[in-house]
Amino acid sequence: MGKPLVDNPEINLWQGDIAATEADYPYYWRILDQSEQQHASAFKKNDAMHKRYVEIHARLRIFLSNATNAAPEQLRIHKAEYGKPYLADYPDLAFNLSHTANKMVVAIAYHCELGVDIEQCKPRKNLAALVDKCFAEEEKNYWQQLPEAQQTLAFYHFWTRKEAFIKATGRGIALGLKQCVINPENPNELLRIPDGYGEATSEWLIQDIDFGESICGAVVSKTKNK
């Protein structure tokens, strides 16, 4: 794994390249469950997407196997009401997956709500429109005042923090990115979040992931009462 990606010993992060060989594919396919195989088969017309899905979800099972000491093919991965996956036999273990370009990352921790997001920081012509649609006024004002050369990277930092938060809640994009507000003056802090998800500044922790390259990432967590 190399150097730690976040400064939090309670959260384990595994990251790696998405680069399976033909020799890897049969094993990866075998350890998926029936629903995962059916999902992967929907990509059969696009061989690259099919094999990417198989590799990512098989490697997730391998990472979870290392954490639980259970065989990867025996793990029962279910989905909650809004689609967030969880381990039926290990309810205290939280995990989350994200991937972009040729990178993937899996976050694992106990007794918490947990979300992770990574994005390739590539220029986009519609950044200003996305900021207007998905950023709160504080975030938007901060972003607009940045030099143009800094705006792309700053956008992805805000975006991955917001995405990691909504993934941690289990609601996903339906929660509303504009309603999940990062403090521009302290990016490890939430200013406001929708009702019903706890105290923004005191209960939720945001940490950027250090990839040391043109990929932004963040992991967001909230400790549960044991």
C-alpha cells in the first residue's frame, strides 16, 4: 500500500490500479455472487466495461475477505434501502468503494458511517454550471474568487468531499449536494447538512486522500454509538 492515504488509524484504505490480466478474470468471476454476475453480464456488449466491473467487485470482495477472515465468495453483500452495500454477517463493519480512471479505493472501518470518493481531476467545460447547480452560496463564492488556474482542482476537492458525505449517509445523490455544505475556510469541516444526519461540525470528519497525482479523493466518517 505504501504510505498511509489518510491520517486516521481507525480507517483502513486499500488502493490499487484497475489492470487485471486475462489470467485473473476466471478467478474474479468465480468469487462474485449471482447478482453481481448478472449485473456484470449486462455489460457483455462492452467487453472493457464488463471486465472492469468484474475486477472491481471481485477485488472489493478480496479486501473485505482480508478484513473479516472469511472466504471472498462466501461474503453476503446486501444493499440497504437506498442501495448502499453492507455485509449481512458483519453489521459493525462499514465499507465503501470508489473508482476513477485506472484507480480504485476501498475504505473499511468499524462502528461508523463511512463514505469515500475519488475523481480524476480533468478539465471540464461545464464546471461553472456544476458549481451553480451543486454548490451552496458559501462554496460558490469561494470558488468564483479563485484564480482560474486553481478552479479545476478546487472543484474536485469540494466535489469529492460532498460525494463522500452523501455516500456515507447511504442516501446518495438524492440527498442533494447543495444541501451538504463544506466550510471553504476549513475544508475538513461541514457547515450544514440536511436534518436527521447529526451535527455537521462536531460529529462528521472529512479527510482528503493523498494520492500524490492528478486524482482528488476524500473519506468522510461519523462514529456510531457502540
